[in-house]
Amino acid sequence: MYRKLQNTRGPEEAFELPFEGKLCEENRWVLLANLIPGSEFEEEYAQNFSEEMGAPAKPFRMALSALIIKEKLGISDRETVEQIKENPYLQYFIGENSYRNEAPFDASMMVHFRQRIGQSLLQNINQKIVQQGRGFKSEEPNTKKSEEAERPKENRGKLLIDATVAPADIKYPTDVDLLNQARKTTELIIDILYKSLKGNLEKKPRTYRKNARKDYLKLAKNRKPSGKERRNAVKKQLQYIKRNLGHIEQLIEKGTSLELLSRRQYRNLLVSSEIYRQQQWMWSNNKKRIEHRIVSLTQPHIRPIVRGKSGSPTEFGAKLSVSCVEGYVFVEKIRWENYNESGDFISQVEAYKEYTGVYPESVHADKIYRTRVNRAWCKERGIRLSGSPLGRPPTQVSREAKKQAQEDERIRNEIEGKFGQGKRRFSLNRVMAKLHNTSETSITLTFLVINLVKLLRQFYCLFLCQFFQNIMILSRRINFSYELNNRSKAGLIM
């Protein structure tokens, strides 16, 4: 059940502290609290709950602020709750009216917060924050029919687009290791199902788990196994899993039920059978690739993304398309399957028009985006796409063209820096969430926090400029009064 709370919290001066004093107006958490929208998205968040049944849920402001704190500080869920418990500024940030020396919620609630605040809601919040900070106004539809034709608006601004991968927190997958995990899962399920038929069966189905583990360790301890040794190890593990799956079918035929399994065990059984099918097909056809390949038993939604970069040619996680407008980043698409990011070019440019009301003057993108379709689409709308034109390069390149190419690459480096900031400073390089929806929430939240950090930095710059300007004015007044006193004294002396 969700109860919409009245916004009774006043400014930071009204926040009740157990000791004398008040919160500092220039604190970063006080400033960030003014940037986050509170009641505008509360109705959408309240749709996750019943109006009559259930215990009262935590407010939307508390859920969103707790996720922002975790991402900005780069800490775990438990540490986030402890930090909120000890810091009055963080309690003010999550919407409390007074300081309390107790945890506002349990650490397990952070998982529910990530499930309730989905990717689409975070995208809307991110757009709203940037619109308030930079004054972007989306183009509103005009219902009145004007007699005169509307004048075409001039293109303004620069749009930067690119794609990256957010690696998940999984062990580097190998075929033998994955099959070994599937084998142990099937052995555990056989043990559970056999207990219900222990009196009706003479012997327990044989799984040869000791021999299977020896075969696995024989390859795992070998530092440089040959291709033939790997293939033989995969074949043996496939045979063990095939026998175990056959035993499970026989136990079901003899009267046991899969209802004895927990929800997680049943899911692992389905994933193990799919892993066996994929690995058996690749082994039989001597292939190393298959569609929708599973690389993790506990996170079957993760796929290998071949990037071809030095150091990490293949990454395991979600692939996302990102746009950058005046230093602010927006996540346009998140997918777990590999795809060609050039297909998102038109949708990302149209999204820019929704943000600003006009098309960009230039689009700075990688070489993969510069297809014939995208070039023709940009030409119709008067948009300049960075990069050299198609065809054979000219023998002589003018200085202006070289300058323009260098300038385009310099501008495009900004979005690469945003990826570096997300992966080095925040959690984009290692997504710790285990579910596909919570992982998408964590990824989108990273870019929201990056935008908040940029807005906060701009506020501090404006504050410093105003501070130094006031100092200059004060020093001029002091100098003027000092000269005036000297002149008056000199007049008296004369």
C-alpha cells in the first residue's frame, strides 16, 4: 500500500537536529536535494502498490535518494543504510524532517527500490532534471491551425552519440566450467526428488559425481590445455549431464513432482537444460558460436558482446546507446543481445529534438554510424554528420577540412570521457545487480548521477564567481575610502 505524504518538510533551516545549529546551505547534499523532483513522479511510482492492501511503502523521495547516495558514494547497500543512519545531511536528502539515530529502512529494501523505480521512470527523471538545470523545453504540439505556414526552425547545438558495454559481475565463462555448474545443479535436484521416493525405489540413481569432479579438475588445474583436451572434457561433462537429465525424467514418471523444488532450483534446472542443448549443438557441429548463448547459470540474461578492443575483445553484459547534449548524457537503449548501434541513429536525433525543440546543427558519431541511410537522412534535414565523406579519399585535403576533422574528433572525445567517468568513478564498469531489470536500473542511475554531479559543479562555479566578484567590489570600496581619507588628511594639513 502506498500513502501519498504531504510535503511538510521545510528548508534546511527547519530540519531538527539533536544539537544546536542548522544545516549548511552550501552542503552538496542540500544542493542536490533541490535538484531532484519530488512529487512529479510520485503517482507513477505509486502504481506499483495497492491503494488498500499491504503495509505502507517507503516514499518515492526516500527510494530514489537512497539509490543516488549508493551510486554517488560507490558503496554497498548495507553501507548506504549505515551512512544514512549516521549523517544528518543524508537524512535530509532522503526527505526526513528531523535527525533520527536509527536506520530508516532495512538494507534489503534497496533491491525493491531498484525493481520499483525502473529504467523508463529514471529516464524521465533524468530528462526533467536536465531540463530544469539547463532550461531545455520540449516542443509542444500546437492544436490551433495557423493560416500561415510555420517557418522552419534553424538547427542548433551539437549531438554526440556512441555505444558501450556495461560488464556484469560474473566469472569469466568457459564451456567446461559452465557445464560443471549445470552438472552440480542436476545432481542437487536428483537428491531432492529422490527423498520423496526413497521408500519406493530400491537404489538411488547413479550420477558418478566423484568421477565427474575428477574429470573437471583435471582440466581446470591444467594451465595451458590443448584444444583436444578441452573438447574431450566438454564431451565428458555433456555425458554426465545427459545421464542426470534422464534420471530426473525417470523420477518424474515414477510419481515425484517438480513442486518440491524451490523457485530458484526450478529456474536453474531450466537454464541447465538449455546450457546442455547449446553446448551439445556446438560440440556436435564443432562450432564456437550460437544464438542467445548463455554464459552464466545464475544470470542467464547476460550475453557475450564482441567489441574487438585491446585488452577486452569480448565483454559480458548489457550494450547501451548513449547521447550527450551539452555535457549531459541520456541512455536511449539498453539491450542484452548484441546489435548494430547504427540503427539507433535516427531515434537518437529525434530524441534530441524532443529535448530541445530543434534538430542539431551537427552530429558527432563513430564511423559505424556513417551509413548511407543515416547520411541521406541528415542531408534532408540540414544536419552535418561528422567524418569524411564516402568514396575514395581525395589526393589533396585542404587545411579547412583537416581542421574540421580534428575539431570533430575533439568534440566527440567528450562522450568517451563520460564513459570513462562512469566506469572509473561510478559502477558502470561492474554492475553488481543480478536481475536484468535491476541491472538496467543501475546502469541508467549511473548516468543520472553523472548529470547531477555536473549540475552541482556548475553551481559551485557560479558561487565562486559571485564570491570573488563580491570580494573585488568590497576591495574597491575599501581602496576608495582609504584614498578619500588620505585626501582629507592632506587638505587639513595644507
